[in-house]
Amino acid sequence: MITEAAKDSIRAVIYIALYREDREFISIKEIAQTLNLSFYFLSKNLLKLVKAGILESFRGPKGGVNFKKDPKEVKLIDIISAIDGTYIFESCILGFKECSETNPCAIHNKWAEERKRLYDMFNISVKKVADEIKSGEIKNIKI
Amino acid sequence: MITEAAKDSIRAVIYIALYREDREFISIKEIAQTLNLSFYFLSKNLLKLVKAGILESFRGPKGGVNFKKDPKEVKLIDIISAIDGTYIFESCILGFKECSETNPCAIHNKWAEERKRLYDMFNISVKKVADEIKSGEIKNIKI
DNA sequence: AAATTTTAAGATAATTTTATCTTAAATTTG
DNA sequence: CAAATTTAAGATAAAATTATCTTAAAATTT
Ligand code: SF4
Ligand code: SF4
């Protein structure tokens, strides 16, 4: 569905949204340790979000990453797109290379709808996800 | 979402359902050539369906594969399960290892519903897919 | 200024998935 | 029976993804 890289990244931005409070930057090490993710892999992936303009980063002690865009404006779709690309939401579920909409296979109508729904599901802001986690009174992010 | 192996296999069984007519066995070579798939990869994957009891196979000239179960009884879900396992339809979209249903994250309710819908989408028999392709008057399977 | 911390960038390695090849076994054909 | 055809099984290789490591650059701390 979506890659591990994208899943890790989504969890990371949710973590940042939840725990940045008034800090300027949150270190990737802290995120990786708390979420039990590989620091190396996460670093590489979050860098993509930096390059996509979603996060900003800062080097040195006190360094780390933080939102560049307002988390209210960052949708999970944006994370997935930056990491995996948008292909999933445009792809054929059966892997046909060429296929006409005008003469679709038996599951196309269903798939076209699901694809849209999956897109909609991820079309939710990081802030909203974080707020809902908070409102559920979850004390620590589950790992 | 589902692996290439599963997609290839689904297309192959649909092909068999469409073109077996009264033949005892359809050679994997024929399927691979028509669908423009790797004979090697397809052979290996269809063998899994044989072992799962969905197809049966026969060696030698006139050999090949064909349905062991009635294609009316074979759902796309069965193909996917035999090839990829059922994990997708039980998995967490964010990749959390532990997560309680009683205190779910913001997208869990949506994901749980989508997961179910995706399952339902694939819970369609090979026969039904083949029949709908036929009724749509598609002359050749699109590749 | 030197040592330390942290991201940046790119090399390297491990794992998983996909693809290919080889040999063997079963079956048919001639 | 010999040759040809086709799946079976497992080895090997290529590609993609995931994971790790190394060195450099930027910033802070001492
Ligand atoms: S019609 Fe079927 S095979 Fe073609 S793109 Fe849609 S889902 Fe895929
Ligand atoms: S609650 Fe969210 S994180 Fe947990 S299993 Fe459901 S979708 Fe995954």
C-alpha cells in the first residue's frame, strides 16, 4: 500500500506535531528513539520532507527538524507523495499497463472508487491527526 | 497494495477462465505470451495456486494448468491470499506494531473501513470478473 | 579555538521482491 | 524407445527497498 519509509515518516511528523511544543527543533535522534525507528533510515526519509518544503532542518546542537509549513496545511497525502510519489492513487489495481476507462474490467469501477476513498482518507492534516490523538487522551505514542 | 506476483496471477486466472473453453489444460507459456508476462515468474507464482488447491497442473505436451476448483468458487481474495498472504487486510496502515482498537488513532476508523471495502472488492469470483469482461465485449484481454 | 552535537550526502550492505536459468520429472508424439 | 514438450524444483541473478555506516558541514558548547 504505502512504503515503510512513508509510514515511518507519517509517524514522525505526527510525533513532531504532538511533542514539539515551543521547541525550535526536534532532533531526529529523539524521534527515532521514541518511535523505535532506525535513526539512519528516518534521517534519510525526513530529508525528503525537508526538500519538499514540508519540514525545515537545522544542524548542530539544538538542531533537528520542525515544520516549515503549518501542520494544519500538511496532509498525510503530502507526506506520502513526497516519499513514495502519487502513483498509488492513479494506478491500476491489477497492474495493467494500458486500459481504457471506456471499456473497463469488472473491478475497475470499484477500484476507482476505493482509490478515491484512500486518497480522501489520507487527505487529512497532520494537525487533525495529532489533535485527535490528544483528545483520545493517549499519553504516549504507541509503538 | 498487492504484489506484482499477485497481479500477474489474477490476470492469469482470468485469462484461463476466459479462454480455456473445453481444453483440458492451458499451457503457462501461452498465458505468459498472451499477457506479456515472464514465463518464469508466472510459472513460479501459478505453482503456488496449484499448491493452494486452486489450480491443477499436468506435465508434458498437452499439459498446462486449469482450475481445480470451480472458478465460480475462486475469489480474487483467494488468489491474493495464496500469493501474498492475508496480511494486508489485517494490517495497520501506519505500520504500528502494537495498537489498541479501544484507543485508535485518528485514521483508524477510516482505515478499518477501507480495509474491509478492499477485502469486499476482491471478494469477487474469477467467473464473475470473466463474465463481466465477456459481456463488455472485450475481444482480447488488454495488456 | 577545540570538542561536541546534529543534519547532509553519499557509499555500502542486507533484505525482499522480481526475474532468469538449469536440471529433473512426467507425459505425449513419432 | 527416443525425442520433444511441459511443469516441478531449486539455484542464481537483478532490481528495488530497507538498513547501516562514513565523512563532511554547520552550529553550539566549553
Ligand atoms: S479497468 Fe480494471 S484492469 Fe483496467 S485500469 Fe481499471 S482496474 Fe485496472
Ligand atoms: S489506530 Fe491507527 S495506528 Fe493503530 S492500528 Fe489503527 S490505523 Fe494503525
